[in-house]
Amino acid sequence: MENKIVIICATVLMLAGCASTETQYYWGGYEELVYKTHHTPAEVPPSVQIEKLRADIDMAEASGKPVPPGIYAHLGLMYAADGKKELALQSLIKEKELFPESTVFIDGIIQRSITNS
């Protein structure tokens, strides 16, 4: 009898974990923006992307969830494309702070996109 209770409890807990649609990060429109960036780039010039990324970052802060990996790097690249080197550098550094595993990659972006242009 005790084994049945343990099995039932374990099954309920497992199914409850699988049923969750909650994500770790606040994604907002980031995934759609990345898609449009590659498939219809004329629809999303750097200024539009900056606006959308800033809005997603603000919404993430308001919701209390972290932004996903890459969002500050993407923002930094858009600032660089828009000629705003200081904002680009700040965003890329923020990406490294939030996701230290990206340091080598981001340092390469900084060297190629910010310091050499």
C-alpha cells in the first residue's frame, strides 16, 4: 500500500513538472525579432531593433524575470550599427556580466565591432 502511495505521488509530481509552460527568461518578442532580422531585414533596421530590444528589457525588469542570453549582445550590435559606440560597448559588457560564459565571444565582438571601426 505504501509503495502505491509513493508511486502515485511521484507520478503526480512528475506530471506537474511537465505541465509547466513557465520559462526561466522573459523572451518577449526577442525570438520573433531574431527571425525577422534574418528573413526580412528591411522590416527591422537597427533603430527599430534597438527600440524593440529596449522594450523587452524593460518588460523583463517589470516582470522580475531575467532577459535571455544574447539580448544585450544583440542590442550592442544594433547600437554599433547605428553608430552609437559607447552604448554598444555598455550593452556588450552587460551581456558578459549576465552571462560570463560568453566572455570570449563578446570580447571578440568588441574587438571587431567597436575598437576597429
